[in-house]
Amino acid sequence: MRVKDFSIGLIEPVGGHGGMDYYDYGLAMGLAENNVKVVYYTCSETNERKYDNVQTFICFKKMWKRNFFIKVFKYLIGHCLAISDLKKRNIKIIHLHFFSFRSIDLFILWYARMNNFKIIITLHDINSFYKKANRIIEKRCFKYIDGIIVHNKSSLKALDSKFKLPIPKAIIPHGNYLPFINDLPHVESIDKDKFSLLFFGQIKKVKGLDVLLKAISILKKKKCYVELTIAGKVWKDELGKYQEIIKTLEIEDRVITDFRYIPDNEVVTFYQKADLVVLPYRNIYQSGVLLLTLSYGKPVLCSDLDPFKEIINHNENAQDLAHKIREIISNKSNLMKVKNNADLIIRDNYNWIRIGQLTKKFYDLILSK
């Protein structure tokens, strides 16, 4: 029997601390448009957005700037407060987000199950890009989960090859950023001979920034004038490594660096000046930066990875990357075609209302079991 309208609890403590609030509110808005009432529990760094059928509660207060032990304590308390509040509201479904599973997450999943909730998770990464997860902890976590959402076929394939799970799964894409951004104002380039590249977002080893820097060096030697802007905070990696590469390759005159978390109100300035966004990733399950780039209507050059190819039709090799950038520069008229195609893709395939509809159907499936 299909459940028509109901309420769910969305618990996601990262929120505005790390840019997850875009995803959270996009999903909440899409669900609300499909007559699902959403109670969203997040951190105090999140700026509240107002939507019909969406309530926001701050139960992870000033958690992210504390030391490890206080952070763990607040993480546990925040989840317990959210679960207690959901129980009072008689809400049956909790939706959680994970990039990896830890012992603390096992406790939270167990506690939610002991309170008789149906537990849906969105699994953003199948394997951690930083630290190998404990397989025993992972397997135990899955015992308390009723349904799993992944973003693409590549993630589902990776999950199925890693674990043989008798749990319902759904492929539901990450949505676009169109509800949260404004159109880029048109600005005439002062230097028409300069081609501006952008590497944006959190900097991790798997994102291949070192490959891009080597490609910039190759382009400089070939007298191809490009300027690269790097905007993002280094995560679980060495900042000095990239600074040393820039110095050793003697490309200080071609690279502008802004190694920090970029606040929401500054993001537009980086995209506004970019002619091309480059994502030379070695591995990825889903890229919010790719979807943000397409939402801004900017052309993007990606690595030849399956998750990217599921979104757009376009190497981990610096020579190949440099060659591709030169090819794009030599035929700039194609960039407008790419922009127009990207606009169609991002509006049709990654619309939050459609994603809310797919997610609601998955909730229906879980509630019917």
C-alpha cells in the first residue's frame, strides 16, 4: 500500500560548516514540493533557509571549532536530541548522510533502531579517500540500515562489489545548485589573450591538483598563456607540497592561490572570472563542484572517470591535460556550445523536485516493508 503524505527527519551535522547545507536544503525543498514534511537537524554554522513544509532545528551547536573530545560529545548529544525530538513527533523515517562509517556512527545507527525508526542513508562515498574504514564496523552499521541511496551507477557497482547487501538500494542523483545561486554577471575580460582556469573546492590527494600544476608548467613552456586560480582549503593533505611544486616548476607567475574555505558570498567572484573549470581528479564518487560549475553555466574539463561520464560526455596525465587545454583555447567558439548543453543537462536531469519525487518513492518502498 502506497503512503501518500508523511514526515521525515533529516539529520546532517556538517551543514554550513562544510557546504553540505546546499545538498540538505535542496533535498528538503524537493521533498517538500512532493508533500513530504521535512524536519532538518543541523549545526549552528548553517544559515537557515525558509521553505514550506521544512523546519530547521539547530541541535549541533558550536561543534566544529572545538577539540576532538568535545566534538565527539556534541556529535553524540546532537543525534540523541534529534532522535528524541523525532520520536515525540511520531515521525517514522530518519534520513542520514555518510561518507564513511566509524564506531560513533555504529552507536547512532543502533540507537535509532532501538527507538524503532526506519533508517535511510545517503552514502556519498563508498570508500574513504583518507583513511581505510574498518570492515567489521561497516558491516555492523549496515545491519541497522533499511535503505541505501547512492548518486550514480558507478557508486552502486562499487558498493555491490564491496558488500553483498540484502538492503533496498536506489540511484538518486545529487541535485543542481540553481536554487541557491544567481546568474553570473557578464564582465568583459581586460586581457583577451589570457585564458583563466579555475580549480575550486576542497583540496585532497585524489583530486589531482599536482597533475594540473604540471600541465600549467607544460603550457608555459609552449608559450600558451593561461592563468590558474586555486581556491579551496587543503583537507588531509600537505599545503606545503603544492607550494613547493609551484615554486619548483617556476609557475608562480601563472598561478593564483587562495588556500582557504571559500565563504558562500565569495564563490561567485571565482566563477565569474573563469573561462574553464578543471577537475583533474584521480578518483571520485560524485562531485558537487562539477554540479556547481554546470549550475553556473561554466564549461568544465574533467578526468575520464565513470562518475563524471554519467553526467557529461567529454587524464590523469599532465601531457594529455595540457594538450586538451590548448585544444580548448584554440577553439573557444565550442565553449558556448558546451555551456548551452550543460544548461540543459543540469536543469532537466538534476532538478531537485524530480529528485524529491524519486526519494519519496524510495521512502514509500521502505515504509511498506
